[in-house]
Amino acid sequence: MLIAFDDTYARAILTWPRNRCELSFWASLDDRPDVSVFSDWHADEDVSAFVLLEERTPVAYGEIWREREERSVELARILVSPTRRRCGIGSRLIRLLMRRGAFAELEAFWVRVVPENQAALGCYASLGFVPASEPEQCDLNAGQPREYVWLSRPALLVD
């Protein structure tokens, strides 16, 4: 079941990245933050955060960033509990987030992935996401703290 994020899950979610590499992949963080990071992230009215539960236990976290003027949604900060990785939880979360993020004039869903995160790239590819063109990649990475692989999927294909 996908529910709106609640602070009661914050501490558990922050234990899921097992090392600095996973922190970096998840949220471009160098050090483990405290729970206040969620309040900072969720302050923008166009950001909605969700937790996927299995038998009342959190197994995944993700955010929807609505870009109404651009008629797009970015799926962000997707994270799966280490005990549930490689079980299809990430794909399930992404599908549920796309359903939640849809709005009338929506044209595309976007994600950005650290190039070294092969598991995430494979997951998104299996869901129909394709890399942006080289010129788009350059434009989208301008001003970013690091270089990402940007992928998109037409919104009309949400299943």
C-alpha cells in the first residue's frame, strides 16, 4: 500500500542507505543526515513524498516533483529497503508513483540517475524510460551538483 510520507518512518528510511555510495546514489548526500532533512525536502508545495508499506512495514520511499509549467513530473529520491531490493519493489513503487503523479496536461515522467547506479538504470529501462538526447542531457545537467543520466517516459503509457 502506498501512503503519504509520515515522520514516523523517517528514522527507518535513513538507515536504508548502507554506505556513502548509497547515500550519494539516493540523494547526492555525502553524510547521513538527521530526520530534519525530510522537512527540508518536503517544504516545496510541488513535492509529494510517499512510503510503500508491506504488512504495515515500510519497504520503499519516493517523491513526486510536479513541474506543471513544463507539463512533467520528476520521480525522485527513490529508495528501497536493503532487505527488499531485487524483488520488484522499486518497479512497483515507480508504477504507483506515476499513477499518483499524473495530472490532466502531463506529457512526461522524468528521473535522474547517477551514472554508476546500474541497478536503477536497469529498473527504469524495464519500465519504458529512455535516456534524453545528448543536448538535453547537457541542458538538464547545467547547474546540477553532479552529472546525471536523465531518462523520460511519455505519460500516456502509464499502466
